[in-house]
Amino acid sequence: MTLDNAYKVKWGILSTGWIAHQFVTDLAHTSNGIAYAVGSRNQESADEFAKNHGISVAHATYEDLVNDPEVDAVYIGTPHPFHKDNALLALRAGKAVLCEKPFTVNSAELEEIVAYAREHKLFLMEAMWSRYIPANAKVREWIAAGRIGDVRLVKADMGFRADWNPEGRLLNPALGGGALLDVGIYPISFASMILGPHPESIASTVHIGETGVDEHFSLLLSYGDGKAASLNGGVRLNMLQEAHVFGTEGYIAVKGSFVNPKSAELYAGSELVETFEDDRASIGYAFEAEEVGRCLQAGLTESPELTLDESVAILKLLDQVRAGWGLTYPGE
């Protein structure tokens, strides 16, 4: 199809937190989207956010935001436990939705949202920004072209040492705290991108901290036929935040941060044969926003790069891992 270069998604931002600031800052680097409105739980915070980002409209409630007739798509940047209600609020108002990762606290919540979106033919996508970063797109391209032969092992780590704050988002069970949902979903989604979201078996170890959430963990996913993923995550443990994909003919290294990499290296055997360098000016959130715009303009209701079925399958995997740990969240 022929794309309209003048097409712009009018974004409504549901949240005024840190991640919402990041997303809106990056909208300036997109060709098909603008930050039109913001919604908060009070007028003061909405006004301040709008002023800081040059946004035209500031709503004192989420309800007013999603019911704004000028808003095309809603970006949800609230804490994990609020994603389900926020997403349904926007969908029931007929809006396209981009919801921060993890989509919801568990797969049952996500299945409810997906069912509504599909029934009403509305666009819905998980804001797994790493999936749309150019270096990770290049990783998929190299693998699809057979550049490293048959993939046998994916290794990915994502961890940092957060300050001790039992009431904060990262360590509070009531806010869906812990390593698995906050950072663990990144290596798991990376492995899913390459090997799929349906491993044959799962083995894991976990450290549950004094607040009752997982502070760090290790996963070994087996996919059969010699294929496996070794994944680690932590919110009280610094890690390298690198990813490697090993094949029968070579390997790929995504260094610095595989979540938002600026480069990727392709090795034939042990010899470096190609390097992808990304000299973008954006933080990295622009690419997921661009994807939403492309999908909406094409009349799609989900992204082919990260389908709703894959997002559901990933959350089912997280549910299974947590069940093995005996870890539940309030309200489950």
C-alpha cells in the first residue's frame, strides 16, 4: 500500500511518570506521531507534564483523556497492576492502545484485554520497545538469512542493583514488584523473538527477598532439538545486560544493553565479519511508536513483529515460572 507521509497519530499519554516522560520525549523523533494530550489523576500533574513537553491538552482524569475525540491512540505507562484496567478503559472508549511491559500482571488479565480488542477490532500492542530497536531487527535479519547456521543457544542477562525501597515499585508486591516482571521479561522476550515462546521445559532458581518479591533469578528454557535459552534477571544485582545468540556456524553479540543496543556483531566461527552500528539520536522508544503508526495506517489491529498471541504466551511462561516459585501478587 501507499503510505501517507502526512499521517500523524495523535497520542494520548496515560500517566505522568518517568517512563511516560521517556516515551513523549522520543515522539519528537517519529515521523508519524505527535503527543496531543496527557491524562493524570489530578489537573496539577497533568498541567506540569503538558508544559514540560509542549502538549496541547491536559486532562485531570484518565477517563477524560480516553474520551477525548481527538486522541487516536493511548500510551499506558502506569505500574504493572493497573495495566488491565487502564487498557480496558481506553479500549472501551474505542482507542488504539500501546501498553507498557509487562502487558499485565498475569496471562488471565491479558487474555481478557485481548478478547475485548479482537471482538471490537481495536489495535492493541505491548510496548516491548526492545523488539523494535534497529540492532535487534538486524539480529532477526541475520538469523533468518542463516548467517550463523542453526541457532542452538540464546544467552541474555538484564539486571541492576536498585536502592533499598520496600515501598517502591521494584520491591513492593502490591505494585507487581520483583525482577521477573520488571526486567526478566526482557531476556525472556528476546529468547522468544528467536526461539519462540513455547519451550518444552523450564528450570529455574530464584532469590526471594524480605519484601516477598524475586530479587534475582536464573532460567533455563529447553526447546528440544538441542535448542535452549539461558536467561538471568535481577533488581538487586548488577549484570552485564548483554545478549548472545550461538549457532552452528557462528554467533551474534549484542553488547552494552540488548534492551536498547546501538550495535550488534556477527561472527563466523570466532571471526568478526560484520558490525551493525546505529547512530540514531532518539532514546529508542520512537521505534515502537512508529510501529503503531504504521499498523494503524495499514488497518492492522496488532503488530506482526510482536503478535498478541506471542505476548499472551510470554505471560503464560512467566505465570508458570512464578508458580514454580510459589510467588503470587495481591489480588491474584
